[in-house]
Amino acid sequence: MVSFIEKFINMIIRYFSWVKDIVGKSEEIISISSDIDTPEKLIDHLIKKDEKYKKAFDKRNVIKVAQNKIYISKSTKIKNDDEIAFFPPVTGG
Amino acid sequence: MLSTNNTGAIVNFLGTVREKDKKNKKILSMTLEHYPLMTENEILKIAEQATKKWDINCVSIIHRIGKLYPKEKIVYVGVSSKHRQNAFDACSFIMDYLKSNATFWKLEEFEHTKKWVIQDKKEIEALKKWS
């Protein structure tokens, strides 16, 4: 007999600028499979969940990612209790 | 504060809200959103990089958030040094990196619409001169 127990991890996801407007919220806490261990996989998970995520991440190459308030690439490992932020290129100054 | 430590030059930069957008449309107001704490971290990193790169004495950076109106001040960068070229270069470097790395987003408000400003590719190209 093969037993399989799926592990879950929790994360806070934050959205800014037009990404926030399209998703319709500035932050959310999610519980996801521990297999989702990169921003790339997290985006894949979100876009399957709802049409608004699909729209927000339509041009995913444009969107920047931060892990615990530090810029990361979409292939960086993410983990339980991380704060992940998605936002467009910045326009301050 | 900028004039301490044998200062011979102080360079001040002040960014302000334009009255019209790129298509010459009248801007009524501009709201600056930011990512609390990440913004402060990024600004500090930029100031530290400038301090390592040039012989400068003091750096002061102020960036406003929230709703602003045309002609109002958005950003201030002040740099002091013994010799002027270091202050000019460091100030320009800080502004280039603020524009491309600091987590601020501008929302322009017009008579009937609002529009998030899209990052100009020139801002990223501007960084090449510092590498």
C-alpha cells in the first residue's frame, strides 16, 4: 500500500498597482501544496483558481516578485510563512 | 546636515508633479502608492551603493506618498561631498536607481479617468551607464 500525505504551506500574498486592481484585493493569506515552491508555480496555481488572476498575470514576464520585501526571480525557492508580493515595474521618482 | 565633514559641494535634486501627461492630457492629481518597508529597504540600499561608489559626505532622500497635485514636490535627493563631481554623479545615480528599483507606483488622475503610469524603458537603460 502506498500512502500519500500532501503537505500544505501558508503564505501572505500582496499585490500592488494595477495587479492589485485586477486581482481585486491588496493581500490574501493562502494555504497551498508544498509542491508550489517557486513564484512561477504560484502564478500557475493562481491562474487556475480564478479568471481575474489569469488576467492579472496575462503578461507575467512584466510582473516583478518580492519575497519578504526583497526582489527575487520567478524561479527562486519560496517557503512556508513567506510574504510574496507581485507588482508591475516601479514608477516612482 | 549635508554641510558637515569638510564639504565643498552640495547637489540638490527636486522632482515635481507635471501638469500634463505624455499625451499632453491635463493631470488633475497623482497618487503615489508604495510597498511599506520594502521601499525604505530599497532606498537605503541605493544610498549605501552611492556611498561605496563615490567619496561623498552625506545623502538625504525624501520621497512623498499619497495624493499630490501638479507642481507639488514628489522627491528630494541631496548629496554633499568635498568635490562637486562626486556629488553630481552620486545624485544622478541615486535618482536613476530610485526610478528603477524603489517600490513606488504612480496613478495619474484626469477629468474622467485614472491611469497607472507605465515604466519608461529609458529608466532601465539609464542604469547601464553606472555598470
